[in-house]
Amino acid sequence: MKVNLMHGAGGEVMGELLNVLTKFTHNNAGGIGLESLDDGAVIPIGDRKIVFTTDSHVVHPIFFPGGDIGRIAVSGTINDLAMMGGRPIALSCGMVIEEGFEVADLERIVASMDDALGEVGASVVTGDTKVLEKGSLDGIVINTAGIGVAETVVRDNGLLPGDVIIASGTIGDHGLAIMAHREGFDLGEQIRSDVAPLWGMVELALAAGDIHAMKDPTRGGFANAINEMARKSGVHVEIEEDALPIRTNVRSAAAMLGIDPLEVANEGKAIMGVPAEDADAVLAALRSHKYGRDAVVIGMVGEGRDVVMKTKIGGERYIEPPVGDPVPRVC
């Protein structure tokens, strides 16, 4: 087997590669390690729970409607920490830059990173830079790692029968913005990436009620995220098609490109499983934050081991995890 683009796309094919990459047999740090395939690791240090994660970013193009590679690099790591209940504290930043890259573009990227960090009160505290000869790289690659502190650790495997599924906002925005821009469609500002650092929104939700499970729908989109949550939790999830928050212009662009918007990445949304009795309080907390104004209940958790969508015409269909991401290099 040789590595191909599908192996990095976040769908089922990526699982084949992960079987190779996660054969580290030692987890001497304790807590939650690589074998769990969560958004990050949890390392107990005394009475503190330290959340640690890392992410590499190869988005193309590096500037797009609503953001750039710098904002994704910071937001992606902050969100991985947040999905596990971790308050982001410090990030590292490693950049691999192609010879000939415009310094003005680099300054723009760094300014974008600083803005995203400022939203959640985190800092880049260490880093590394490498420069490769022209033609060895497509512009720039950025790796960020981050640490945070969690009072309550949240996993993506904690869904329970009776839970309500909440989406913090509209689905598919980032991937469709990237795809439309990449393909040269002149849609103006109609479709913009939702890339954003979510800790402030998540912090409010955590204070409002219990959150049994949480995940951000990045590569593979909502379809991949909800299937992973259901599979790890060993539950059945029923989604209401009428309740899914998809912008009309995103739905139209997806239809034009032949893409299922449920399989397209977001970079500024969270999918949560919460007890039914806490749903109203968590929704109110999400909607009080600028990144959660479109939060809505989209489904319920029951007994079983699959994900089903109740369609608008009264039928049902399975929501399957994508084989691969239909829009590569979105993050």
C-alpha cells in the first residue's frame, strides 16, 4: 500500500493509515493517550488535567473568504483543546516556508494568528522555522501544538440514550468556501469560511449544563463526526433533516459541485451531546456567543449502533461516514 491523498482526508480510508501510525504501545504519561484517537490527550499532573494536542495545516489556497492558513492553524488547535474541555493556555508554532514566499503574506498570516489567539487569551510561546528550496513545498506548512487545562474532561465517546444532539451553527461553510474559491466561482462574500476559535463559546456551554460528548466537524464534516461519536459511544443517533442548519447558498453550491454538505468540513462549529434536561440552558449559552447564534437541536440519541436521518418526506436514510473528504486540503 502507498499513501495517497485519501489517507489524509478524514474518512474511512484514513483509518487504514491510522492503524499504522498509532502502533505506539507505551503510554507512560497516563490519562488519555493516542490510542483513544480523541481530539487530544489528557495528562494528569497532580490534581490538574492537562490537555495536549497538535495539528498540521496545509490548506490551499492559503487566503480564502473568511480566513487564512494562520487563523486555521490557531483555531484548529484551540478547538481541539476546547472539544475536550480544555482552556487553551499556550501554543507552539512550527513553520516550513518555501523559498520565495512573500514576507508581506507571512506578516498577514502572523497577524491573523495573533488575532485568533487574542480572542481566547492564549499565546504562542515557542516555535521553529525551516525554509525549503523553491519547488519543494506549496508555499507554507504550519504546525501548531497546544496545551490547556480542563476542570472537566469531555470526550467524543460519551453519548447516552436520551441525550439531545446540538449543532452550534451552520454546517459545511468552510469546505464549500474553500472549494468555490479554489474552483474560481465568483460568489463574492456569499459563502465564507466559519473558521473561528471556539473556547469562549464552549466555556459558556460547559458552565450552563452537562456536556456528555463533543466534537468539531472538521475533515469529513458532520457525517464523519457524528458517526465517530455514535460508534465510540455504542449508540444510535437519529437526526432530523428539517433541523439541520445549512445555509441556502451553501446547499446550492454543494448541489452545483455534486458534494454532500454533510461531508464538508467546518472550522468553527461544535457538535454536542447533552442531557435533554440541560438542552435549553446549553442552547441559550451557545446562542449568547457570537459563534453560537445559530445553535439548534438536530437530533436525539437512542439504543443501537448507527446514525439515521429522518428525511423531510417522512422516510429514513443512513448517514454513512465518508470514504474520504470530497474537498481535500481544507485545513
